[in-house]
Amino acid sequence: MIYLDNAATSFPKPGGMLRVMEECIVDYCGNPGRSGHRMSMRTGEEIYKARKEIGKLFQIADCSRIVFTSNATEALNLGIKGVLVSGDHVITTAMEHNSVLRPLTSLEESGIETTIVRCAGDGTMNIERLKEEIRENTKLIVCTHASNVTGTIMPIKKIGETAKQKNILFMVDAAQSAGCLHIDVNEMKIDLLALPGHKGLLGPMGTGMLYVKEDVRIKPLKQGGTGTSSKELIQPSEFPEGFEAGTVNAPGIIGLGFSAKHVQKLGVENIRAYEDELIAILDGALRNMNGVTVYGPWDCRKKTGIVSFNLRKRGCEEVCDILNSEYGIAARGGYHCAALTHKTIGTYDTGAVRFSVGPANTRREMNLAVEAIYQIQKRVH
């Protein structure tokens, strides 16, 4: 199988990740923070090490401000619903995933208003448009770092600087950028950073995190056991325990710590450069192929390792089925949980085929994928 669905989840995972997860499950998997025995304490120590490894990737000095979640969706819900109250105004963009847009829509009945900034046909955003939407009651700007449909990279640093100047909270959805793009929460003025563990960080499914800056106050999304303040019926607000109610996914978090360390060894800049090279092969060949329409920026340096496209007279799901059954290529067709993005790029009625690369892909695989699309398109004539 040629795996080109890394934007959904990365594959394969780093060698050794399964070993540390299995070691946790078999040798010491006690409930962290709940008991004083050796197994519980060892599990807590390993989770702490994972927090530190992940913090290094994003220049997070206080790793206690990292809250582990089950995925980026939970992290985004925690951040969005944790800071907003009735009367607040939020600014976001038309390139967001439903993990941003649906929580914001659900808050409308609570008296919270959302403005969605329009973007260009290639997914790029003019920051001046965003600035024009700022109001006196604007509490939060939430923006994807890179589109999950076109890979288009947003001007995160400029948005962060604008938010800082206006005393507005800035939240970044790094689902498509963590592990392949440079992220520094201090340099980029990021107050809340949400991301999954199973994509660019190469970690296991069922893991994610939300970083909350030291001076930002949020409400817990869940209430329950924390191992602290057990006599109190009110949920504690201390980080991170107060926001990780219930038993955490210890083996998954420990596996994520291992994969985060692996990403550091590879080097985010090196991963970025290699994925740029791979996607340039796909993007360039498909744009020059008759009957194929490619979406997103022409300049591959302005996007992550994603290329989305359609074939004339072929539905995107049909193309993906043929790629899978006849060529052994894994891709994703459809709307990618981002309907407004497809409306922006002109594929609202059709969806699109998405190829997304990872550090384990090869140049040979890119050429084979291009040849497969060429052969499929030939059949249309």
C-alpha cells in the first residue's frame, strides 16, 4: 500500500513507539495521580516526561500548561468553550475544520457571536480583512495553521501580533502543522494551541493536547475525578489535573512522548523540507495533466504536504476507490469535514481527492501516484 492519507492520520508510526506503550501496559500501568504505590508513581513520571518532550517542540516553558486530550477536537472544544461567555465575539476563517466551526455554531444560542473571514480561492487569507472584523467585544481569534484540504498556510505570526496588540486571545488549530511546521508559542503570540497526537507528531490515535498560556483562565469541559481535592464537589481549576478529569490514556500519552522525541531527532525543518520536495512532485505533475484540476496555492512553499484535485468526469470517491482497489494507493475523497473550505475553493458540489504525504513516503511513491492518476484520467476519453 502506498499511503497518502497522512492528513487523516500518519502511517507508519516510529519504530519503538509500540514497545514503550507495551512496556507501560505490561510492566507498570497503574493509575497516575491516584495512588502512592510504585506502579502508579512510575506511570505518572512517564506521563510527565511526555509533557516535557512535547513542550520542547513548541517552546512551552511550563509543561503543566499542557492538557492531554483524546484528540484535537476535544482540545478545540475545551479551549473554545472554556474561554467564551455570553456577549463575546469570535473571529475565525472560512478555511476551518468542523472541529472549530461546529463548537462555535453551538455557542450561538448562548449569546456568542462568530464572524467568519472570507478567504481567496486558493485558501489564502488577507489579514487586513481579519483586522476589519475586530470589535470592542472580540474575545477570541481562532484559526487553523494550515488547511486540511489545500494545505494553505495561514499567517499565524501576523495574526498573533494583531491579537496581542488588541488584547484578544489567540487560539491556533495545529492539526495539520504540528510536527511539520515551525511553531513557537512565544514568538507567535499563541495563547491556546490545540493539536492531535496521531498526525504530524506520528503518535497513536486517541491522543491530543491543548496548551493554555499561563495568564489565560479557562473553564473545565468535564467534571470528575482528578486525584486532587477529592473532598470538594467543585471541579479543581489547577493545571493540568483539573482539566484531565477521569483516567487518562497513559499508554497513548507515553507513546506520544516517544514519537514527539522522534520528531525532534528528525528535525521539524528537515521534515518540512522533505515533504515540500514530495508534494512538489505531485503538485507539479498533476497541474500539467490534461483533465485534472488542482486546488490551493501554486507555490508549494505556501502549503503543507497536501495536494487536492479532481479529475474531469470522475467523482472524487470513485477515483479513491480505483486508487485503492487497482493501484494500492490510500487517499481520501469527499469534503474532509470542512464544507466552508470546499465552498471557498469551488468544490462545494463535488468534493475533492486529497493526497497527503508524511516523512515515510518516497519520491518513487509520488511518481507511481502520478502515473496512476494519468492512467485513470485516460479512461475518461
